[in-house]
Amino acid sequence: MSEQDVKQQANSQVRVPPTPLRCLTGMVISGGLGFAMYSLTFAIATSFAHKPIHSDNPIVVNISAAVRTLVVGVSALATGIFAVVGVGLLALAVQLSVQQLTKTNNGKSPY
């Protein structure tokens, strides 16, 4: 491929506008991943709670507690991100639907 062909391919990418159906599809995917991450977070936290740290060394106890906190925290953060993305996509789908309804109703005469 020549350099000119590569530039044309990069410039020919078309932006597809969002539609309510695409937003709802993304919301379902994000919601599913969020629920999976919630289940994983709950399983990790339960597992850590049922397996206490057995050590007399305070450094080992502190490092273990920090690692456990980080693992549960990162998992909870991912859960929250997926949940917020799902809610945002739902709100965008509602907004696009309302815009489409008002656009079609504005063109028609009410009488």
C-alpha cells in the first residue's frame, strides 16, 4: 500500500450517529458486565472474610490487608464504572427517543 492509500483509509472512517437501539444494546452489555463484576466482587470479599490472615508478623498482616483491600477496591471500581456507563447509555437512549419524537411531532399540524 502506498502512503496515500493509508491516508485515504484513515480519513474515510465514517462516524455513525447513536441510535436508541444501539444505546440499549450497549446498556445491556454494560449491565451484564456490571452484574458479573458485582458477583465477582461479592465472591472475593466473602472469600477474604472467611480466610483470616494467620501470622504473628505485623508487616505480613499489614501487607496482606493492603493487598486484600486493593483487590476488592479495584473490583468494586470496575463494578461502579460498568454501572455508571449502563445508566448513562439508558439516559442517552431516552434522550434520543424524546428528540426523535419531538422532531416528528413538530413537523405535523396538531389539527
